[in-house]
Amino acid sequence: MSRKLIYVSGLLACFRCHLDYSEADRHLIYGDIDRRPEVIEHLEGIFKITPLEILASILVRYPHLDEASANIFNSYNEFIGVLRDETKRTQLENLKEEEADADALYQYTRKLSHAYRDGLLALFFDEQSGLDALTKNYGVF
């Protein structure tokens, strides 16, 4: 989940180059080589905040995605809680693949990862915000 967060935050940071400017401003800024420092400064400012803050900076813009936001942040918080618990972390580290289906803790963390994934899918493929178009144009190769 943490690796997904890093990937997602990087993608959203790039999306902010589109989202943070109006269409007219984008044409002015990106069409003028002399304004490159402005774009670089903008990106530097974005990357000074944490991956969770980058994700939150997008989700807060779209109240209709509150459920997706709750899925993402609640499941991630619970996941971090599992990792912080040394006993639980050790249990997962020592779990054999053939025992995973019967292990309650593994199943719980799997459920968390699915909630996290579902929240991210709702965010990245949301038509109302236009993030679906950015995902299709810049996130899918």
C-alpha cells in the first residue's frame, strides 16, 4: 500500500500541473519557454509536501469523492496500525503462503488493501472531476 501511495502521489503531482491552472493559463505557461521556471517552481512546491498531503490536496477538491477518500485514508491508517504493531507485523512476515487463506490477520489486511484500491479506482476514474481523462491520457501508456 505504501508503494502504491508513492506512485499515486507522483501521478497526482503531475496531474496538478493541469488541475492547478486554467486552460488559458496552461496555454500561456506551457507555450512560453521563458515560463519554465514557474512550472518547475510549482512542481517543487508540490513535492515538498508528503505523499498523503498530495493525495489529500486532490481529494479535498471533490466533495463527491468523500466516500473514496474515506476508503483510502481509513484503510491506509488501519494498515499502518498493523505495521506498527510488532506482533502483527512479525506474524505477517512469518506467514507461509499456504497458510494465508486461513489467517485472520492476513485476510483483514487483504480487505484493507481492497478498500484502498477501490478508493483509488474511484478517484482516478471519476468522470465528474475529469480525473478519468487525465488518467487515460497521462497515467495509462
